[in-house]
Amino acid sequence: MSDFRSLDASEVRYDDRGLVPAIVQDALDGRVLMMAWMNAESLALSLETGSTVFWSRSRQEIWAKGATSGNVQVIEAVSMDCDGDTLLFQVQQVGAGACHTGARSCFDLPPVVEP
Amino acid sequence: MSDFRSLDASEVRYDDRGLVPAIVQDALDGRVLMMAWMNAESLALSLETGSTVFWSRSRQEIWAKGATSGNVQVIEAVSMDCDGDTLLFQVQQVGAGACHTGARSCFDLPPVVEP
């Protein structure tokens, strides 16, 4: 990870809504799990607690990932991109997965449920 | 890749600016290379040409990745997430890398240039 840009939270460039996209990647195998949004408060909470906390655009509230499901994401590394307007989190995904469908990644098809 | 959601371009949910974030991942080793934005036209061009084409928010124009640098991204797979508002491209990155700094990934530190 030493070749990653370190995150200086004061250098993050939020958009006109005060949000920055956060890509979440599985630290074990590099699978992209999800993308969600953070504001300054949720980024600070993520760094303080060591687990991902997002901003829900639909509910307009802080959203601690896994608070309901238990499927928290333990942060292993954070970096920002070359112009500071996108974040990349590498995490240990606890539980079955990141997606509300039960899939490991939000980019996967949901698991088949046998009748 | 067979467990990935296939992309039905008609199901992509663009934001109020007509844009969707596109995460670009190296198909070889899973490294996240960059995140940029697409509108419907640049997504259609990406799928037609087989290489990534984005929408530049700063220049307000179509931006064929690698048109100047030669560092094109040959698309191997495309998927969308569970609510259709984020795209994930897996690509073969041609040339030194994806970043304008010369780094392989926009999330990497730029390469050290010897004096």
C-alpha cells in the first residue's frame, strides 16, 4: 500500500452538494464491492471508527454501513485520486457481502434462492 | 465474469446532470485505475468502440481516454451495480498507466522522476 496516495482529509474536494464518491474494494482479492457517497462528517466518522460510514442521498442521513445487517466494512487503507475528488477504501468485508441483495458485491448478480 | 450483472444500457440510471460514475479496474490484477463520468453518448461510444470514452465535466465534452496519450483502455467487461447508478469497467490498460501524472492508477503516487 505504500505506493498509494495517503489521505489528507483536508485536501478532499467535495462536489457542489458537499459529497465525494467512495469506491469500496475488498482488500483480500481486489473485488469492487460498491460505490457510495460521503460528506465530510461521514468521512470523519469512517476514519474515527475504522469502518465505512456513508451519506445516504435518498434518506439524507448518515448511514453506518452494516449497522442493521452487521455486514460492516473494516477499513484497511484509504487513498484519494490525483485530483482529490474520489476516494478508494480497501476493506475487510464482514458477513455475506456488501449488497442489500445478499450478493458479495453490488456489481454481482444476487444469489439464487432455491424454492 | 459470469456472475456479473450484465449491462443493459437502457437500464442505467443517470443523475440529474445526465451522468453516471464509471469505475475503471485493471482486468489483470484488479487494481482500481480511475473513476470518471459517462453520459449516454459516451457510454454508447465506449460500447461501440470497445474502449473507454468519458464525459469531461471540466471541459464539457466527450473525452476518448488515450486519444492524446495513446493510453487507451480496452474494455473486457462492463457491469452495473444493484441500483443501476454506477458502472464498473474491467479493462486492459495500454501504455504506462491511466493517470495523467504517469502513474499506473490515479490512486497511486506519481512515479519519482530522477533529477
